[in-house]
Amino acid sequence: MKYITFAVPCYNSEDYLERCVDSLLPGGEDAEIILTGYRLARKYYKFQ
């Protein structure tokens, strides 16, 4: 079960997207990160 969800818009955010998501990763398995703007998000992270 996820305890918190972060929705991150990715429109024109290439300069800081990686830093933003890396700052959310310490949430571990209890956090869910949703990247909107699939093309840019796909460039940085692999989806399962």
C-alpha cells in the first residue's frame, strides 16, 4: 500500500526533472511517483 503519491508535471522541465525525482526517491516503497508528460519522463526513467 502506498502512503503518499507525488504527481510531477514534466512539461518544459528537462533542466530539473532528474533532481526533482531523485529528491522523492527516499520515500521508498511507501511513495508513488507519477510523472506526467510521458515523452520527457521516458527519457530519464525506465517504466515497468
